[in-house]
Amino acid sequence: MILVGPTLGPVNTGIAIFEAPDEASARRIMNEDPVLAGGYARGELRPFRISLLRGRDGAGSSA
């Protein structure tokens, strides 16, 4: 697990970002989450690619 938290606003949603070796593993992780497995929330699996990460912008790098 990398990042988990609720979104703020009138609709109660949340985001979880985690690493998995492939889509099947990611689906298993998602479907085994107690909140989803218990029917308290729905999950949606989406691929994600980091485009910008604070402290990793290459500033000061000679490459």
C-alpha cells in the first residue's frame, strides 16, 4: 500500500494506490479488502502512472 485516504466533499469516496505485479494480482488485492468484500463500498480498478512526484523532478541532476 502506498497511499490511502478519503476524498473531501459531499460524496463519500476514497482512493487507494498500491503496487501489484499484474492486473490479476491487483484485482485480488482489491477484492479481498474487507470494506469491499463486506459490501460496504464498491471498488474500481484503474492503472496509474506517476507523472510528477515531489522531490523526484531531477533538479540538480546532470542527466
